[in-house]
Amino acid sequence: MKALFPADNLDSCYRGRITTLLASTGEQDEVSRLAIGYCHWAGTGKHAPWTGFRAVLQELQVTSAAGGLLRPTLIFGFHSRDRVRGQPDAAVLEWPGADYLRYDATDAELLATVQRIIEGAKAPMPVGLLPTVKDILRAASEVRHWLENRLRNTQGTLVDFQNAARGSMQLHEAHLERTVPISQAHRQMLDRLWALEAAAERFAPQSGGFAPMKAAIAEFETQWHELEAVRAQLRSRGGTVCAKLLGKAVQGLECACSALDAAIKLTNSVGREMTAEGGG
């Protein structure tokens, strides 16, 4: 339904209105801290019922776990406040720094609500809204799936380079193209998990939380950068086969696979300890 999608200028429209309203009270500087969300839309642009509330809560949980400054958050939608407050997914509204308004809120409603959440954002997150074991396991599972896919792809590349080193196949130019070890989207995914590191260490002290896993992923990244240096040398030869460089590439890929495998095992270890400790 097209009307459910927040138009590109909606955010700036609301911020403009709020800035004008707060200017009358001398509080306009607070607008820069304000976060705006939408009932059925997550920050990724994905539409699903109540997903906006879940996205806001997750962001606040990550910020709280990292010891960051919680932002006052206003969520807009079509539903009445009574209906929204009855939704389990809207639990974030239990925190006084978050509130909900209909898209057609009056200026008086907008000003009063914004002033209320600016003051409410000074309060800590309620214990019931802080990251739980299940929240951490969910974020870790997302990372584990990426690691497993990355390992499979890297193992496939390793086989190709091994065959090329033995002379049983010729590398395609695609094998030598530069690739990043971690895409921007996956780095953001990792950042969300690392933000829960303190909570993970509390729930999984024997495993050391996410610290060992974080080190293994850093090792994978280091090995991949070294591999890219070898690929660059192979590209500079214009496709001419060099057994020494192919051997170095194979070694780099083997090390990268080992680091990924270690990261997966460490992720599983943390998950098992958390589940045993209570909660999964």
C-alpha cells in the first residue's frame, strides 16, 4: 500500500515543524538529537507490521549496551495511540524517551510529545527492555550465517587456486578481481553485535564473550588483505602464470579459511554457554 511508505521528504518535514515549534521555547538545539521512526518501516526500508518499533528498540538496546547517549525517539503511523500501546512489539514505548503519534498530529500534540521525550530520554532503559540472552543470540546467529557463507565461498576460491597451482585449470580474470573481506553492510552487522559485547561477556564469562570471536574475524581480515596484495601482483603480470605467487595465494586462502572456521566455532561456543546460563 503506497500510502504506508514514508515519503522521502517526510522526515525533513517533521523536523522542520519540530524545529519551528521548539524555537518558540528556545529548545531548537534538541532537534539534532531527535530520532524519527515509522510504525511499519525499519531503517533498511523493509516493510512489515510493527517493524519500526522493533527497529527502534534494537537501536536503543545497542546504544545502551555500548554505554552511549540514548536519543529521544518519535515514531509515526496511522493507528490510534490506544491500539499501538496494546501491541507487544511496541514495548519500546515503556521507555519515557520514546513515544508514538499519528501522521496527522497537531502542532500542539507534536510540541508536547517532543518535549516529553526529550526529558524522558534522560532516564535509563528499563531493565525489561535491555538486551536479553535471546537478543544477543539472535544477533550472533546472523553473524554466524554470514561467516558460514563466507567460509564456503572462500573454500571454493581456495580449490580453484589449488587447481591452478597444480596446472589443472586456468584462473579466470574474475579470480583476480579485488574484493573486500567484509562488505559495508556486513561491517554494520558486526558493529551491532560488538555493541552487545559487554552483555555477552556477562552472560558467557567462560568463553570470554565475543572477544575471541572478534579476534578471529580480525585475523581473517588481515589474511584477506595479504591475499589481495598477491592478487594485485598476479594482475600486474597480465595473466602470466607464476607458481610462486599462486602458492602464496593458496597459503593466504588457507589461513583465511582457518580464521573463519575458528570464528564460527567461537560463535557456537559463546551461544552454547549463553543458552546453558539461562536463557536461550
